[in-house]
Amino acid sequence: MTDTTRKPRGRRPGRADTRATIRRAALTLFSNVGYDKVSLRAIAREADVDPALIHHYFTSKSDLFAQTVLDLPLDPEQVVTHVLDGPREQIGARAVASFLAVYDSPEGGRDRFTAMLRSAVAADIVHRPLSEFMSKEVFGPIAEQLGHRDHRLRGQLAVSLVLGMALSRYILKLPALEAAPDAELVGSMGRAMQEILVEPW
């Protein structure tokens, strides 16, 4: 989405609904355009607010997405740091465990992720903001910080692994996958994730 210059209007003090207006505008654009092609300036135009107001309420586009679409206190930078902070041979397992922790969070992550998964596999949905967000803000940066030049491909493969598992476990409800404890999934999927994110090809 192309940004155009807009005359600054300044902040709107006292507008209790400004944050909600920004969230509604962001949700509309993320749903209709996808994650990658939406800019904070475009969201400001949609919400009819000064772009500085977005930074007043949200630290970044990823923060706005997490609080608007996922509606979870999810900081992708913290997730990336956590996954990379520890033995290299356990990065894959930590990545899978981190995904499961967010998915099963007390704030209702499972319901929101599942709803987005159902939308993502609908035949008439072209843009998939959840998978774009996870690839660009979580798994891609992990692979990039590990020094892989093909980090975008590795990030998307990692997303396909965890979202494929979530789709099979929570929507298709494959019996063995439903019954498997998280620790077993972390062990088995962690090995596959290790190959995707860490090992040289």
C-alpha cells in the first residue's frame, strides 16, 4: 500500500476512543490487505488520525497487530530473544514451546488463533495476516539472526510447521495429535524445527 503525504493535524487530547478507532482501522486493513502491505501511515489515514498518535498507543506495527488481531500481550522481539537465548541445539524445541505457550495462553490465545486459522484456509481469503506476521516478525528474524541468507524461506517453512500442527490438532482434531502432550510435541516437532531454523542446508 503506497503512502502519501498528509498534513499533520497534531494529537487529539482527551479522545478516549482514539485507541479504539486506531484498532478498528488496523483490523480492517490487516484483514483486507494482509500484514506485509499495511503501513502505520496507512492505518493513520484509515483512522483519520495523526501518525504520531499510533506511536503514542503502540510501540510498533507488530505490537498493534498483536493487540488488535491476536488481542494478546505478545511481543515478537521477546519471543525471538527467548528462542535464541540458550543452547543452539535446543533452538527448535524452544521455538515450538514458545508457540504452544502463546497458543494455550490464559488470555485465550487458542480461540483467537483457531478463528484466524479457519479464516486463513477459507477459499476466498487471499491475504493471510497471521502467517505473514509470524513469518516476518518471529521465525524469519530467528533464522536471520542465525546467519541464514535464506531466512525468509526458513521463516515461512517454520510457520507452515506450527500452523500445520495447529490446524491438524485443533480444527481437524486428528486423534493422536489431540491426545499428544505438549512435551511430546515439543520433542518431535522441535527436531524438525531445528532442521528448518538452525541447520545448514
